[in-house]
Amino acid sequence: MSQLFSAGVSPQISSLRLCFYGAGSMAEAIVRGLLDQGLTAPGQIGMINRQNASRLDELAARYGVQAAFDNEAKTTMIGEADIVFLAIKPKDAAEALKQLRHVLRPDQLIVSVIAGLSIHTMETLLGQPMNIVRTMPNTSSTISLGATGISFSSTVSEGQRSLAEAMFKSVGMTAVVEEHLLDVVTGLSGSGPAYIYYVMEAMIEAGRGRGLSEEASRELTIQTVLGAAHMVKATHEHPAELRRKVTSPNGTTQAAIETLDAHGFTQALVHAIGRATDRAAEMGKDIERSATHE
């Protein structure tokens, strides 16, 4: 792989061996996206986790991917991979990366989906500079409608950048940003689906509270949110402009918006996203402290 990338050429993903360290929902979403888009074959994908063998059996049966269960097999799978995905929980990251220090090769591409974990901290934990792609996807990736922020270490080649973007475009859209902005991506789109679900909860409850059945309130809410998102995307208009178009003077929508404003809806959401952004940074600092106090 390294010779191809050194020439600035992006090889076909199908020619590379991928290893997922972590087998949770995000790892599964990426695997499914890669396979559904025909970017690679199941035999090119290996998956490992710390101890949940039944989860690995489930994924191997569902997708035909390879699974490694004992430590020797895990080490071999990681060492032979061209691309290693780090899909572990932030609280487990420091210990896991220290264990990988003597397993990874300098020419491998490392793709991290660990919230808050900086490239600098990853290199500190691994004990050497690496080709690192730091990403922040969201859970909508599980249905190929994800939004992923991506940043790169200085050693990542153009070919590797193209490869990383192609992999995450298989589960949605991507936005390349400077690394210090990935915490903002985490607060905005990484945690973002939960904000929408929270609003939907309130809408459903409001409908039920005024007499609609649970089913009717739920279905009307789902279609409303879906339609609004599609309108923004299809028309390319700013949400504020679309809102103005449906807000008649002294009408129902104006009454509702004025009530939301009176309760500080916009500021509450802005503050919430800001707090999620700050929390991502705090999580990263926690990991960094554990990395520098070995």
C-alpha cells in the first residue's frame, strides 16, 4: 500500500485489507456501507473486539466478514491490515492504543471514530507518528444517511485522503474540516440526531395531549420532519427563508414561533450544541492526561 500512496495514487479499496478494532453499531454501519456500495468484499474485512465473541459471531454470520477471537489471531489480523479502524469507546481508547503500539506498522492507515481523541494524543499513545484519519460520524450512518467530519494527520497522502472520503461517503456525506473543529462537528452533527429525536418526542407528546392517537401523532411527526429536511435539501434555500414562507402574519405558525422564542428555544439549542462541543474537548483532554501520565 505504501508504494502506491507514495506515488499519490489511490488504490481500489477492494485491493486492501481492512481491520475494525471494535464491533459496535458504528463499525457495523461502515462495514455495511462498504459492502452495499460494492467497494470491497467480505473476505477483505476483519473485525475484533475486546471480549464479546457472540457479537463477532453475529457480524460474521450477517456479513461474511472475518473475525478474530484469541489474542494471537487479533494481533495477526491487525498487523496484516492495510487500514485499521479504531471504533472503540473513548474510555477504553488509551489502554487499547498502548497495546497497539508494537503491533501497528508506520505504513498503515489508521482511521479513528473515537470522539474527542486528538491525532496528537493518538500518536503519543502509539509512540510514533502515523497516517491518521480522525473522523466524527453520526448514528444515521447505520442507514447510509450519515454526516461525517474528517481531519487528517500531516503525513496522510492525497491518495489516502481520497480513500478515506470514499469509505465514509458509502454511509452518507462527508465534510473535511481542520482538526480543532471536529469537536464542533461532534456537538453539531455527531450528537445532532438526538436533538431531533428530542424535538420529535415533544411533538408526538403534544399531539397526543390534544387528542390525537399515538400512531397518528407519531406518523404525522415523522413525515413532517422528513419533509422539512427534504425541502431544505431540494430547494437549497436557507431554513430561515423556508420558515418565513410558511409563517403567515398572525397565523398559527407565527403563534407557535413566538411561543418558542419566548421560551428561549434557539438559545437553548445553541447552548446545548456548545456544551456537547465542550464535552467532546473534555473527553479528549481526559484521554490525553492518561496518555501523558503513563
